[in-house]
Amino acid sequence: MTLSELKILVQERGQISLKELSLHFGSDESAIEAMMDRWIQKGLVKKVEPTKAQCSGCAFCGDDARFHYEWIGPRVVKFVNK
């Protein structure tokens, strides 16, 4: 897992929980947090504390979801050649 791989995944999803990142990359949450701090410092990602008002109640994140990351940098548009 590289910083670029983390960035691409958050960028593609728009927002993603720390738990999801950990499962996707098979890495420890503390290692991912440390790497994501770099993108936060660059102003491309923000850490969002979920509140009950933001929660849709789908139970996807589970009770242990402390926060999620949200992409706030420029969007990348992918073009498909036909």
C-alpha cells in the first residue's frame, strides 16, 4: 500500500471509513491513519467524525466506526475510449 493507492481509493469513493481502508489494504488501522495524515496536511482529505444525524442506519460501518475520510481535493474525471 502506498500513499498514492490510498489517495486513489478515497478519491474514487468520495468518503470511506478507516475500517474499510484497513480491510481493503489488509493493513493495521494505525498505519493507515499515519499515512492519511499526509493527505490531510496537504488539504486534500478531511477526517469526519460521524454523528447520529449523518448516519443512515445501514449498519455498514458498525458500532466501532470512529470516523471516516472524505475527499475534498479536485475531482478526477476518467474518460473511456470507445
